Amino acid sequence: MAKATKPASSKAKTQQPVSKKSKPAKTETGIKYTDKSGDQPELIPVFNEIKKLLLPYGKGKISVRGGTGGQMALVSEHPVEIEGKIRNEWWFAAALIQRGYVGFYFMPVKTDKEKKEVFKPELLKCLKGKSCFHIKKMDVTMSKQIEEALEKGYDACRKKGLV
């Protein structure tokens, strides 16, 4: 007795090989995500200045992640308790070239309710959301205010045992 077979599908089986999505290639500018905007080369000096301000805090419990391709983060990789939850890592600050600005992500903002004491008005105007600052241009004033915020934020985090 012959076995019944499934009828052949009317659709031709033309499966294409599945390829993994590749990461965007870095360009000669060193920016990982060049598709975000055409004005990114002008943002490289802004990113480099923020990176220079962040690097001194990559010490002790905080390690530096990235630093090339327009992205960098300072991360504490030891368990900490925040708002009753144990976390295996805690991000102190980061910088990332975005579309039309450099995102300066400053996590102590979330834990410190006295934002007006930590940030000067010019820097506070750049705050979008809870912890992201959109930095479009870097001048001496902005650089100094970011530097002061990093110092105050690091000291506050040190007192809380986060770093």
C-alpha cells in the first residue's frame, strides 16, 4: 500500500538565506551611526570634549565602556541597591552622538532631587527627560558646567556608596 504524500505547494520555495543584521560600519569620521544625521562631523568636537570630562571618573568601581565610534559610558559593575532593587551594574554617565546633538546621559540626576543645586541654568536648559542632556554646541561655559555637575554627582554617588 502506498503512503499518502502531501501535495506540492503551489508556491515555489524560493527561500533566501537568512543573514544576521550587521552592525553599522564605522566611517572615516569614527562615528558608528553615520545615518543619524549629516551634521555629525560637527558634533565630534562636542563628543570629544564630553569624553575628556568623563575619563577622569573611570576609576575604582567605575569602568569605561566604548570611547570610540561616538559613544562612551562610565559603568559601575558591582552590585548596588537602588530604590530597594539590587542591580548588577549602574551607569554613572554616558555620551552618544545622536541626530543633531550629543546625548550626555547623567544618571545621578535620577537619584538627586536637588537638580537646581547641581546644574546651572544653561545646562539645565539642555535637559530633556530625566537624565539626558542634548548638547548641540560646546563652549567654555557649557564645558565648565558639565565638569561641575560631574564632580557634584560623583561626590553624591560616593556618599551613597554607588561608586
